[in-house]
Amino acid sequence: MAKAKKIEQVQDINEQGMPLTEEDRAAELEVIKEYEESTIELDASGRKKKVDIAHEQLEELGLKNTSQIIRYLDSQNFSRSAIANFTGKRYQHVRNVLVTPLKKG
């Protein structure tokens, strides 16, 4: 209950436009961190189940084709099935991209 009361106090302060104390800011950051951790679903192997990256962010990173996007998302610890759902490709396509080494060229 103490945490819920602290959250209400921080919300009241934010609504009033008053500056937050260091203690209030720490409480707010703790609540945000707990929320983010609770919303990330992991599969049995500990990889993320859902891609929470916008296509625009991938374009900003300079990822030009599907295989680059697949490799990038894999490096960010997303599951193969999440990558397949996000890219609209079949699971087998995603797997093949990830197990095939890059060609030297």
C-alpha cells in the first residue's frame, strides 16, 4: 500500500506542475521500470516474444532488406517466431536467414 500511495503522490505533484524532489523522481523511475519489466513477455528460452520496435526505427538504423532486419532483431534477443510475425515472413525463412552464414563479398 505504501508504494500505491507514493505513486498517487507523484501523480498529484505532476498534475500540479510542481517540481519533483529527488525522492519523488526515484519513486517515479522505479514505477516506470517495474511497468516496463512486467510488459515484456519472454519465451521458455528467455527471448522476447513480441517485437516492440517500429518499422521507422529500423529504417533509421539503415537496415535495407529483410535479412538485415531479421539479423538485427535476433541480436536484440527477439524470438524467431516474434521476428516472423513482425516481418510477415514464415518462421522457416527467419530460421534459414539466421543459420546461414553471411557471404564474404
